[in-house]
Amino acid sequence: MIMKNKKGVYILLALLVILVLLLLWVEMAVGIFGSPISGS
């Protein structure tokens, strides 16, 4: 296929962004990775 499915690409990008934000939120809440941004 020469024409790429732009809608599919946007959905994948949105899912990727949501996943990253979720990981950041979990890290700030729990501190799994022991990074400086983790909470108490």
C-alpha cells in the first residue's frame, strides 16, 4: 500500500502518548524507577 492509513497512525500516536503519561503518573505516585520525580 502506497497510501498510509493516517487515522491508524494518529491512533497509535495517541495510544503511545497516553502510555507515556500513564507511566509518568505511576512513577510520580509510586516511584517504581526511583527517579527524582517520584513522590514521597
